Amino acid sequence: MSAAFRPAIQHSITDPIAADMDAVNTVIRYQLHSEVPLVNQIAEYIISAGGKRVRPALVLLVANAHGYTGSHHHMLAAVIEFIHTATLLHDDVVDESSLRRGRQTANALFGNAASVLVGDFVYSRAFQMMVSVDDMRVMQILADATNVIAEGEVLQLLNMHDPDVTEERYLQVIRCKTAKLFEAAAQLGALVAGADAAAISAAAEYGRSLGTAFQLIDDVLDYSGNANDIGKNVGDDLREGKPTLPLIYLLQHGTPDQRNLVRACIENGDEQQFEAVLHAITTSGALDYTKREAEKAAHRASEAIAKLSDSQFKDSLLELCAFAVDRNH
């Protein structure tokens, strides 16, 4: 497998789909090509940065778990990765991020305009690819997902610097912005395998809950992780004035001084108070609470696929639930 597409998740999870991941890598390399050199340069830069590759792996694992033996899942996994890549390019511009996956972001290296425009290219290429599958249900799932993700981005923008964001409002952002693409990936895996409506619905629940668990642990790692492990700057959420679940919990359960501190930091995007905020959310139990909520979401995911026939692919899907909450990156 190409080093550029080796998943940063346990090999025990991805070993059963190693050959499929190689095939997806081939599709990605072919479909990224453009006659415009800058498109090739930026697209290659962001794709080769690696990442956990959970979303394309979901397509492959779910399809195989339902007994699929064709090759359409390779194209669909690549489509999912392209959509994710496009959102990263756009997100980093919106968030003014400088570090992702341990490297400079594309916007930091190439500029905002180039990153946005190449993100548009990757998005549109994904739609060209999904049309080639020639299945209206596939196009509906992916078109709906990209629209919901865009809504999630706007919802998050509205929540920025707002210390009055509720837990429910925040979870709505997670469902739209993060969990929706996980949901679509799992759905596509079941759909391409010819699963019935109940199985496709179960796959969607699995992906939705798994994506929620992943995002909640990302929230924890933004305060407790190591920049070298998580591949981005610790404290970015605070710098951006982003009210994630640990902060929301602290605003509800902290002391008056802690609540005042966090409220001011969210309103002003003040990362200078990071150590004080970290101490507050650690001693208040905010990180523990967020991890427990992630564990609940991961449990819902595992329950959703309980009826799947036993296989190495089901084992990997269940192991992915554990990885979602136990990881350090």
C-alpha cells in the first residue's frame, strides 16, 4: 500500500481491506489529475498528508461486511475522501488554521484563494465520479450529505464567539458538519452491496454515531492532546472562539469565576488563557463528561450493527468504535 494512503488507525482494523485501500489509492491518484499544475500541486499536497482515512475505510468495511464482491465501492470510497478533502481545504481557510496533520495547511502554504478554488475543484471532481457510478440513490445520498455539511458549516459559524450555545445546538453542528459524512459513507457501503432498507438504515445509524464519537474525542484532544500526536495546534478551538462540549459543560457546571473566564475567552477568542481554561475544564470534570458522551455514541454505533453476520469486517467495524474513543490522535 502506498505510504500516502496508509491509514493512521490500527492495522487490525484495516488489514481485512488492505487490497481495497490500494485500489482506492489508485482511483484517487488517477482522478486527482488536472491539466492545471497548481490544482495538481495543492490536491497532491493535501491528499498525501495522510490522515486516519476512516471515511473511505467505512465504505469498504460496510460493503464487505454485507458480502459485496464488486468494485464500485472503490470509486465511492474515493468520492467520500474527495468530499472530505474539499471540506478540509475550505475549513482551514475559514478557521485561519496553520497546521493540519502535522504540516502547514494548504492555505498557509499556497494562500486562501488557491485553497478555496482547489477545494471547489475537488468537490466538483467528486460529483463527476459519483455520476459515473450511474445510481440515482448514490447521488441522492451524496448530494444530501454535501448540502447538510454546508449547513453545518454555517451553523458553526453562527455559534462562534457565542458563550450561550447549548449542548443541543452544538450536537446539531456535529451531526451536520462531521457525522453526516460518516453516515453517508456507511450508507453507501450497504447500498452498493445490495442490502435491504433496514440494513442501510442500520449502517446510517452506525456511521452517524461513530462520527459523533470521533468529533467529541477531537474536542477532548484539543485540550488534552499533544500537537505532534493530533497533527494540529492544541487550543485551536479556544483561539477560534469555538464553544465545544467541554467549554459548554464548564459554563453550566463550573464556579462563577470559571464561567466568567470561559465566557470571556469564547467571546474574544483568547488563547492566552489556555492554561487557565485547561485547568478549569480538567478539574470540573468537563473532559470526563465529554469522553463519556463519546463512549455512549460509540456504543450506539456498535449496537446498530449487532445484527450483521459475524465476519472479520464486522470485527473491524466494532474495533473502530473502540478506537474512536481510545485514540490519542
